[in-house]
Amino acid sequence: MSRVTITVNGVKVHGNSREPLLNQLEKAGFQPEYQCRNGMCGACRCQLTTGAVDQQDSMAFIAPNEVLACCSTPKTDVELEFSYQLAQQENKKAI
């Protein structure tokens, strides 16, 4: 499946199963927190409430059902919850 739906804090956007979630969220106009983009800092940590991801090895601590958006690629439609409200650019549209 190359096309997936990513639901972020209740907002649905189109995504794919080839790119890390962080990149896809940025393309969709969201501004998630991050510092390193390689799994070291854990700033992009979010709760995976539904779906499955491929997550590369990382150094940052993650709790059960958490993923790092910078090194996780969706395998299926996913639902994510960030512990903060994500800013979203006005010129991007959700589905």
C-alpha cells in the first residue's frame, strides 16, 4: 500500500508508505517539534493510537505505543496523537 491516511490529533491528511512521518506531516503543513531527525533526541515522540509503522532503530526512549515521527514510516493508515496542539500552515489543506 503506497497511499495511506494519516490522522493527526483528529485531522486527516493523505500520506504514503515510503517517507518518514515527520517529512509527511511537514508537507501536509503541520509543524511538529523535532531537533535531530535521526531518533536521537525524542522531540518528535507521539502516541500511535491506530495502525502500524516501520520504525528504524533509535537512541531516544519511547514508551509502549509511542513512535518517533522522524524515523517511522507508516505501513497502514495510522492515527497519531501529539501531546501538544500542532501548528498548521494556512495554505495546506487537510482531507
